[in-house]
Amino acid sequence: MAATMKDLARETGLGLATISSYFNGGNVREKNKEKIETAIKKLNFEINEVARGLKTNHTKLIGVVIPELDMIFCAQIITEVEDILRNYGYATIVCDCRSDEKREEEALDFHFHRRVDGLIIMPTSTNGKGLKRFLEHNKPVVVIDRKIDGVDCDCVLVDNEKAVKDGIARLIEEKHEKIGLIAGPSDIYTSKERIKGYHKALKERGLQVDKSLISCGDFTISGGAKAMARLLDTRPDMTAVFVSNYEMTLGAMIELNERGVKIPQELSFIGYDNKEFAYASNPQLSIVAQPTKEMGKAVAQLILKRLQGDGNGKRKIWKLETEFIEGKSI
Amino acid sequence: MAATMKDLARETGLGLATISSYFNGGNVREKNKEKIETAIKKLNFEINEVARGLKTNHTKLIGVVIPELDMIFCAQIITEVEDILRNYGYATIVCDCRSDEKREEEALDFHFHRRVDGLIIMPTSTNGKGLKRFLEHNKPVVVIDRKIDGVDCDCVLVDNEKAVKDGIARLIEEKHEKIGLIAGPSDIYTSKERIKGYHKALKERGLQVDKSLISCGDFTISGGAKAMARLLDTRPDMTAVFVSNYEMTLGAMIELNERGVKIPQELSFIGYDNKEFAYASNPQLSIVAQPTKEMGKAVAQLILKRLQGDGNGKRKIWKLETEFIEGKSI
């Protein structure tokens, strides 16, 4: 017969409440923890998380939906979130929806049927329809990176507008006037914010915005290469370019390498994310780096707070600052 | 009162077996699928995966343990696995153990208590102790990339020995004799295989192996930079270097950039993984690329086969070939 929590209580001499607290991630004194762990081994106690889930109506599962797991920005945030949540006994189920709205909807269904206790999402769709179901069932939702209008939930964002504004200002300082922007899809929140930053930087310095210098990619490597090619073909007079995510930065660099365009002699360049890639590039790239570790921490904190019962507190929007790292590409 | 599977059977006119098959990922005719889906909507049917798990003793959860989620090699495999398994109704819980044996052990405990139906692991520990418990409970285990002696389970590996052997042979063809190798930790399977390949390539061409040309990193960016620095300091006569994973390739490039070493004029270079980084580098790097997509597919196939009841079939070891991509760095 399998050992029960009562057996553990008897063996350790501790109360059932303490034992239960131990398994539910509550505060248990180090000394008592050790006692419980010894008893677990001795009695060969195995927790049945499935039965526990049915009893408590908590699965201790957190659903995560992201556009691409192999985008370094996503991977870095998720690995941080996963690590923290696991320490609190939560398992994260990550679904990669490949930036596809239909797949995202399926992933949300999947998580809902799994009865996850909460949801973390970097949304691809902009309507937020799929999120409302979770909120209606009192499951906390934390949105990463891309704010969705009309959905009342916690958000962890980056100040994208300022990031691009500062980068463009840096280029203007160096007397650049014809500055290209490789932006993301025009309907995505972060992308819109970045384009706003571009406009503001130019306007504040009395420069005209010329739309033919803005080329929208799709946040992928090949999209970045194509957007770079378009700018080089149509605006040979461009003297600097700002690329607004990591994968497109890679793509733009591939295109520039293939055409033999010299940085910074022929074109000044600012990239995005992934410090290591910037350092490993020759010349070292100037980049805007997003605080992925801090974002992961903030996401985990927000959802844990809600899971621990702060269901009615006002929704929080955290906006984190990027860092500008000067290389030798300007 | 919530709708049940019986209600769905009544509504669609189909047998309970068909309905059950639909939810368990079995074969159901397209026409019947549509009927069931219409009924699900009409009756507002919600699957309770938790209750189902208790009844069937299957959680439809697959545990995944990897050393680093933000290693591109891991992320690319996992995203492929996750996608395929989700199509079969399985959710994957990914735990990142940060290349730490203690954390890996905790992750295995975590998955075991969650009662996952199967386990996928790229092991950090080399003793395989934690895996035996899963096998004893008839939970299939698939090991990725790093074979573990004494554990009888399916493996998906890469022919690391041949990958390095071919790369080194390519450098010898170009008359290099003093060839450095930046290897991984000397106790990891892939690392050992790569060092073997290095030895073989030199021996087959009548060259001596000089151990001072082998520098062990730890598969991280900073480890790669340090290993590169060590080689440059102690072996200034080295004319070519082979770096044996992506993160160390990045690190080695950072070190070379900082010292202003010119590739290929002063040092020929072969890197590992991540085609996009190789293309985006200047000059374009020659690299060994691992077939991550194919690996992910193989892993998913193997575990699905076991989950579908092929528990007694002979354990399979799949060994996939790498691809050599010629750049301009030799």
C-alpha cells in the first residue's frame, strides 16, 4: 500500500498542515524540510500530482504560448520563467505557435483543456479573443512584449519606442539623415511602437520622415534579408540603417555580406538583441539589447502573485528599458 | 450539468468507442470528426484532462529535460518535438537544468511526480541513474545527443566523430598541420566523440596529435572565448582552428575580434551549428551544421511509437549525419 501524507506526518511527528505546506510550496523550516525528505525516502512516498490536481482543482500547470521558441528573445525569457515557476512547484507547458494565429488558437484550446492554472503568452493574434476565456475562469494571464487592447491582464513590456528613438538619435548625431528602418509587421504592437520611435527621433531633430526608408520584415531571418535588399535597391543614397529585432539583424547582415557592403564605411548599422552576436560580428555591431532576464523575472513574479490569490488587485503593466551597446558599426 | 462523452455519442449518433478514439488521438474518419466537433460546440463540451488522466492512468504529458533552452541546438530540436507531440495530444513540459547535475536530478523528480507518460532528455549527468526509475515504471525514455552507457533506451545521436574528422580533413587538405580544437567538457559523450574524430583525421594522414592544441571549453560562449584565448597564447604557431559547438564558436569569434586576428589570412576557422550565424559572419564561416529538425522528428517518432504500445521492441539508436557548409573562412 502506498504511503500517504498521514504516514509522513506520523513518521516525522509534524502536523499534516506542515506536510501539506511542504508539497504546496509554502514556507517550511529547513529542519522540518529535512525531516520530511528523510521520511519520503524511507517510506518510498510518491506524490500523485494527478490525483492531487483533481482534489484541489489546481493542476500546478502553467500554459505558455510563444511565437517561436527558437527566437532567442523568446527562449531567454521562457527559460527564466520556467526556472522560477518550477521552484514554486509549477510546471510550464510551452507551445510554439510559429507566429500563426490559427496555431495560437489551437494552443490556447490545448491549455484550456489541460486546465492550466494560469497562462503566459507572447501573442501573435491582436484581438485577444482567446485570452478572455481564461480570465472569465479566473485563471491569471500575463502578456509578454505585445500589449493587446481590450484585455484586462498583467503585461510585461519593453519601452520599444524609446529604444528606437535613442538609436536613431545616435545616428543623427553622427550626421546621418537618410536612415533606413527595418521594422516588423505593421500590425504588431512592438513593431508599431518602434516605428513611432523612428518618427519621433526624426521629427524632434527637424528631419522629414520618408516612408520609402521604412521596410517591413516579418521578424524572421529571411524577412530581414529581403527588407535589407529592398532598401539597398530602392534607396542607394541611404547611409545608415536600424534593424529592429535579432533575427532580422542576422538576415540584414547576411544580405550585406553577400553584396560586400562595408560596415561602417558604406553603411552605418544598428542591430537588435543578442549581445553575443554583436560582439562576435566583425566589426562589432552597435545594438539595442532587451532585458530578457528581467522580463522573465517580472513575468514569473506577476503570475505567482495572482496564483497566490491576488486576483482582484489592479492589473499591472511593467515597462522595462532597453540598453544601448556601442560597437564599431556606426 | 456538464456534457459527457455519452452526450456526444447521443448527439452525433456515433459509438462511444469512436468518440473516445477522437479524444485519444486515434483514427477517426474526417466526416465523423466534423460531426464530433459540431457536437462539442453545440453541447459546450469541455474535456477534463485531469479527470481523464486519473481514469486512464495516462497524463498525456511528456517530460523534457535539457541542459540550456537558450542553446540554439536545444531550442531547435525541442520546438520540433513539441509541435509533433502536440498534434498527438501530448503536452511537453520542458525543464532547463542549466547544465547542472543536481538541477537535472530535481527536474527528473519533478517529471516523475507529475506522472509524465514519457521522458525526453539531453543528459547532463553521465550515470543515467535518474532514467532507470522511468524505465522501471514502463515509461519510455528517449535520449538526445548524448549516449549513456548502461541505460537501455532509444537514442537519437549525431555522428560527431565523422563530423569533426571531415572538418579536420578539410583543413589538412589546405596544408594546415597545426590545427587547434576547441572541444567541450572531456566527460560528455559528444565531446569525447568529437575529440576521437580529431585524432583519427590527423592519424589517417600521418600527423601527430599534440595535446596542447586541444583546448576544452564548457559549451558556453565565455568558455569558447577562454579556450580560444588559451590556444592563441600558448600556440601562436597554430594556423587553423575547429570549434565544436555553436556557443563556443560565438565565444571564439568574440575573442578573435577583440585581438584583431584576421580570418582566414592569419587563422583558418571552422565553426559549428547555426547556419544563419555563419552566413551573417564576415567572412562567411565554414561550419558543421547538425540536423536539428530531423533530430526533433526522430525523437518524436521514437517516443510516439513507444507510447502507442511498442514497449518491447528492441531499443533503437539513430545516428544522423551532419552537413559541412563551406564558407570563406579557410
